[in-house]
Amino acid sequence: MKMIQTLLAALMVMAPGFAFAQDPAGQGMSVIGQVIFFAGFILIFYLLIWRPQSKRAKEHKALMSGLNKGDEVVTSGGLAGKITKVGDDFIVVEIADNVEVKVQKVAVAAALPKGTLKDI
């Protein structure tokens, strides 16, 4: 009985070594498999992150270049108003009667359809 307990104790001590032992024939992924995995990773990165971000940046750049006096806009801070002056980097937005605010063009989040401010 003592001998069986000693044998079981020895097996329990060596068990982690057996668990991590690898088959000498198993070498993991081949080089082609690694290249395909890496290419798939880059494709997913492109489709989920890079392409949508560049599309949004392109649309925002077109929005900023198309701002004119009289357009109704919403800034990224949530202010809604009508553009009264347009400069190179800044615009002046009238947010209430006789209340004007200078805002950077890049802070414009969206252009509203004409007459939207009257409905608010």
C-alpha cells in the first residue's frame, strides 16, 4: 500500500511535465499557414478600421470645404446655429438672436437642412 502511494505521488509530481510535452512531429503552423493568418489579420484590420475611418474623414473634409454663409450647422459640442461669416479656419455661428460664437471649421459635426432651426 505504501508503495502504491509513493508511485501515485511520483506520478502527480511528473504529471505537469507530461502535460506540456510535445510531439516531436508536431511543429505548429507551417510558413504558408502563418502568411495566410497574417494576411487575413491585415484584411480584417483594413475592412473594420482603416477603410471606414478614411471614408468618414473624406466626408468631413468635404463638409468643411462646402460651408457657406447662411448654412445651418451643428457643432461637435452640440451648438446649433446659422453661419454668418466664413473664414479659412474659423466660422461665426449665430446661435440665438444677436448671439454669435466663433467656432473652428473642424468642430462642425453636421450641416442641417434649411429651416431646421425654426422647427426646434
